[in-house]
Amino acid sequence: MNQSNMRSRHLLFSSSSSPISTELATQNTRGSPNFPSKELWAGFLVTLVAMVAGVVLFTCLKRQCLKKWKKSTKGVNLRKLDLRRFHLEELQKATMSFNKECLLGSGAFGNVYKGVFDNDQVFAIKKSHQSSYQTILEFRNEVELLSRVKHSNLVGLEGYCDQQNHKILVYEYVPHGSLLDYIVGRRKPLTWRQRVNIAIGAAKGIAHLHEGVKPSIIHRDIKPSNILIGEDFEAKVSDFGLVKSGPMDGQSHVSSQIKGTPGYLDPSYCASYHLTPFSDVYSFGIILLQLVTARPAVASTRSQSRYHIIDWARASLEKGNVADIIDANLLTEPCNMDMMLKMGQLGLKCVIKSPKNRPTMIEVVRELEEALEATKSYECKQEPRVSSHESIEKDEGLSFSINGIGLEKFQVENDGLSINSASMQCFDVNSIILGERDDLKIINGGNDGAHLGTSNVVLL
């Protein structure tokens, strides 16, 4: 009996050491916490690799985002520019917290204030609307652009402020208003020589934009309210809100939506959307005609509701008879009629229909200077003074009392209007058409012409 029990116990122990039992025991041993299985090790390694890859990817993305953020907030390194960075507090103090009493002009892109600082310095401060720039980068690109276009006949940028989401440009202050003030009679009439000097100065400023900087710059909004009159009655071109880089690498033009002011817009640009420096030449040609005649670019008469200055002046200038169209104020003092005639005829050259047949701004400067130099060979012609009791009938009953005071003026209707619409039609020298009024956008209100007519860098 005892031997039987011993055999049974021996068989039992033998069976526990069979291969099946051994495999089960091994699996149980490997699956214990102290001895993880291969599957668990593989999962652990995969998880570790994924975590490392995630960290690397996160680091790369963070660096890229940081670079983009730095680019959007810094843009160009403005510290390297020769510009002063104004603090918001000092600008607020200089303008009495941007009080209306300091307002010089108002436009679509912001208001311009006269700022008087503690050291008696005076600046023109353009406080842009929040919608004027999509990003801070656009604003700082404009600052960088304006810092490159320093010229005695361009309004100088003195500094900027970009604190607390404010985008403010600080310009030199120009004391004698704008050319528009003189054309419409808000200021004392200009002499013939002052008009020529202003034309030459403005032409030099525009020529510098076209050929004095690389890449070239097209102003796109040349008009009387954007030509300011300095201390010595020199011209200073202002308002670079619509500027655009000109053609590069042999291009003949740049494509652009129509932007500018009706009456001064180049019909060729409006028809083709092809913008060239000659579009500025066209606008300047209108200004030359206005300096001679003191008329608005587009006026209303009894026979026509919209009458362009080109059509009104062309016949007389082509006949060499400037006396029929000249500003009545010039008839009350000695005036060089030959110089006025040449300036008017040069204006017609600038508005030739085909842009390639127009002179460049450098050629405009040369022709004006040569014509003025020719006048020094003889004294200015003394035109007969008109009695203060007489009157001159001009343009279908519009009367000018010649007494040097309070001369009746044509009403300027469109110099303060600007368009930003591809559907806007331009004035054609043969068929004067004004686009829908809904497409017009007032950018100059009140006395915008009295100083900086403000518009957008945004560079398009």
C-alpha cells in the first residue's frame, strides 16, 4: 500500500515537469511584473519613440511659429532706420489727446494733427484708423518705405509710434497749407513765379520717386491737396497712402486695381489696369493746367454738368492764346504770359492719350527749368492792369471782379474724392464720364488740403 502511494506521488511530480507544464510555468513567469513580455516591451518602445518624435515636432513647430510671430511683430528692423520712435504719451500730450482743435486734415486712412512738443518742435501727426493696416507688418513696411524717399521736395518722415495697437506716423510740419488752398482762394493768390517754382519743385519730388529710389515708386494720387507749400514756398509732395512699387526687371507696367482721385486719374490706367510712372505724369499735367487757370479738374457749366479742364483749356493753348484761360488774379500784376503759356502747353503734353508719348518727370523738370531760365534774359512782361471797376466775363457768365480781393472762384468738387474700386470709370479727355457716386470715397474732409491729405502704405 505504501509502495502504491509512493508510485502515485512519483507519477504526479513527473507530470508536473512535462513540457506543457513547463511552458505554462514559463509564460506565467514571463508575464509577471518582474519580467515583462516581448509585446509589452515593444509597446513601450513604440510609445517612447512616438513621444520623442512628438517633442521634436513640437519644438520645430514652435520655432516656426516663433519666427512668424517675430516677423509679424517686427518686420523690418526699424531700429536701424534713422527715425525717432515716439512714445504714445508724448504724442497725446503734443496733440491734447488728439483734440479736434489740433486737427489739420482727415482722410480715409486717418486724421492728421498738429503736434507741439515741449522743445517747441512742431510735427504733423498722422493717426491711422484701425482698419488702415491689416497687420503691424504692413505698417512697418510703410515706415521702411517712407524712410527711403528723403528729398527736399517730399514731406519728410520724422518718426513713428506703434504702441498699444496704435499706428502713427510723424511727419515734418509744412506751414503754408496745400496748393489746393491757393487754387480755391482760401489763401492769397500765388504770383506767376511762385507757381512755376512750385511746379518745378513738385516735379522734382515725383521724379525722385520714379527714378531716385530702387525699386521705383508710383504715387498714384497726385493732386493739389497733396502738394504742400513749405516755409520758402517750395513744393513738398505728401500723402504716400496709395503708393505702389513700379515695374522691375524690364517690365513695362504693374497690374493694379484702380485707385486715385477722379479728374486726376489716367484714362489709360483705368482702361487697362496697367499702372506706370506715366500715370503720375498725367496727374501732374492736370496740376500744371490748374496752376495756369486756377480751375478745378472737373467743373460744372451751364451747358455741361461735368467739364474737364483739359477740354476747356486745350483749344486756347493750342492756339497760343493763354490770356483766354489764365487765372484772373494773374491779370492784376506783372505776369510772364510766355511762361504761363509754356507751362500750360507742357500740361497738355503730360496728358497725351498714349502713356509712352508723354514726357518723363525728369523731362518735365528740364522743360520747366529751361523755360524759366529763358525768362531771365528779359524782364517780365507788364500786362495791362484791369481797373477795379471792370470785370472779365469768362466761361459762360462766370464773372471775376478784378480788384485783388474776393475774386469769384470755381467750386472744386472732386479734389477731395478718391476711389478704390475696379468698377470706377475715369474721365476721358474726349468723353467725360463720372462713375457711380456709390463708388466714390471721401478721403479729405474739412480742410484736408490745409495740410497732409492722408490716405493708405499700404503697398499693394
